[in-house]
Amino acid sequence: MALNVNRAVTDPFYRYKMPKLLAKVEGKGNGIKTVVANMSDIAKALERPPMCKFLAFNIKDLNPTKYFGCELGAQTKFDDKNHRYIVNGEHDAEKLQDILDGFIKKFVLCPACDNPETALSVRKSQIHSKCKACGHTFIIDNKLKLSTFILKHPPKIEVDFSKAKENGNGHASKVEDTHVAADLNGDRSSNDDEDDWAPDPVEDEGKLASGIGKLVLDKDLEKSVEDRLDMLHRFFINAKQENRIGDGKEIANEAERLELKQKAPLLLADVLLDENIIKDSQLKTYRRALLRFTLGDKKAQRYLMGGIEQLINRHEDVLLAKAAHIIKALYDTDIVEEESLLSWGEKPSSKYVSKTQANKIIEKCEPVLTWLREAEEEDDEEEGSDDEIKFDDRNTKTSQYVEKAKTAVKEEIKIQGDDGEEIDIDDI
């Protein structure tokens, strides 16, 4: 059931809608908690992040879930693995809906036009709001509990390039106002004029050069990392369905445009690889495409290993026994470097699969990892012995050259006489 974002408006044709809040009480006694099942959808409708996913406080703490905690005096948390938004204690859905209305009125609606099209930013220890619909600007009340929390834990300052001047080298100089606005929606600073002054591109004029194209403001970059990852994932799926993977140039360009090139291998493992990874030699098939992301980039290689872990976990019955073969194939195709494989094997992580599952996969890969370690040690020993051999050979060859040189000199200074006796040239 959809509700008007501003529930004071009873017009059924009101275009700003949001889903009705769904809450479920779980646990007993001191462990009782209320799970808001559709907070992601509500936050998306309000254009506010549902919950900060990072340990350090930042600007994304301005969200409906955190507001519940402030108003109810309860702790809130986000279950990243299951995408659950939790408020400690037992709370009725209607009560939470009423509290949500308070959040919308104070942090979402414009007081001038009542439209929920506001963008929030922090400047000079104040939370500023600007309405995209009517242009009205105002300051959020600092006495509100959530406002106090935000101001006590300010976001990292992001550079507002609209206030920066360019120096003679074409680089942005220091911003005059050190209290640069940071978008509370998790986006970049949005103080630029909203008018679209650029003319529509004409197809006959051709595409922008790649260098110039990167300078064009891309609105997709204003979206959250999660949204951009979803976009890139869909792009990869479409590219595979339409046989456009090829050498990976197109998909690499898209990942770079969305500033997700290091994380992209995690998605590629999901889209390009399946339970037939060994049977169909899929790593060889997509080698060139994968190398566009992993070549010389250890972080990208680690993301790919995370994708491999998830792939094995999804098809455990088939792939767990073949885990060592997969790792060996990654090494043989140079998609993942030896150092990255050994580092992965030494530090099991619960980032992509459970710690138990990660240990199980690494245990299956131990024969290959041991082989890599021993090969690395043998190479080190051989390098040392080769150096010694080369050094000894060099000494031997040097002494031979010296003896030959001495013999040549003797032959030059002596002349064979008619009677067979050697004559010293100096005596002539």
C-alpha cells in the first residue's frame, strides 16, 4: 500500500508516494527488537539513505532509522548481510509510521512549498537545506536530537569545485571557504545551478573525444555506491546476453565511468562464471576481459577472489571439490598473481562468504597454495646459487683472459730467429 509522503495531503493524485512502513517484532526479553522490513524502499522514496553502513560516523547518519533511535531513545543498527534495519525494543508499526512523519516534516519537506525535493548539506556547523522544486533555502533546527548528533559527528569534507578557482596549470586551487558543503544525501555537493543550460547533442556531430568526455559531469556519479553497483551489474548482464563482452574494453570503460573498476571483478565473477567454470574453460574464454580489471591491480584481484568464493559457495556441490583447479587456472592465465593468491590463502575473510566457508575453500586449495610457496622458495634458492655460479665462472673466465693476454704480449715482443732460437726484440 502506497502512502502520500506528506500524509497531511489527502489528494489521491499526489505524486510523491512511499510504501507503508512494515515492522516485525523479533526476539524475547532483553533481546527483543523491531525489524523495519521495507526501510530501503522508504528511504529511496524519500531520497535519504536508510542507514550508515560504515563504522565511522559520517553524513549518511541522517536517515529515518537513526531518527527512530533518537526519538525512541533506542539503539539502531543495520544488518548488512541480510539488509535488515533494526530498532531495539518492541515498537508498533503505526507508532513508527507517526515518528517517520516527524522525520519527513523536519528533514524532508520544504516549508515553503511542502514538496519533498530538498537536498541537505553541512556548512559552518549548520545543516542547510535547499528545495529543488521552488529554490527555497533554509536551515534545519540545530536543537533537534538528530541534528545534534550530525553536528557532533560531522562528515568528511568534500571539495565543492563550484567554489574552487583554477590556477594557470588548469588544476583547482584551494577552496576559499573551508567549510565546504557536503551533501547529506550521500551525493556530491549540489550547490550548482539546477538549470540545464547545455544544448541537446546532435547525433551528426559525433561523440565527444574520450578525454573530453571524462570532464562532462555525470549524474550517475551522484548516486550511492550501491546504486552504481546495481547499474554496473545490469550493464554486465546485458553485455553478456548481447555477446558484447569481447576483449572487455566496453565493460571496462563503463566500470571506469562509474568509478567502480576495482570492485567490478566481484560482479564479473557473478555474471561471466558459473558451475561450468572448469569444464568450459571460462577463465580462458574471458581472460582478456578479466585482465582489463586485474592486471597489476592487487585490490581488483582480491575482489575477484571474493567473487570466486561466492561462486564456489553458490555451487558448492559441484565446485568445492574443484576449488584447487579454479585457483590453478587463475594462476596459469595470469588473471591473479601468485602473491595475491598466497595472500588470499593466508588470511581467510568473512567479507564475501562465511568464515567457515572461506576456510573450507582455502583448505581445498591448499595443495596449489603449497606448490606455489615451495616454487617460490626454490626460485629464491636457485637465484642465489645462480649468482654464485655466475660469479665463479666470471672469475675463471677472467683468469683465462689474463693468461691469453700475457701469452699474446710475449709473442709480440719476441721474434723467432733463423736458427730456431728466440730473439728478444729489444736486443736488435
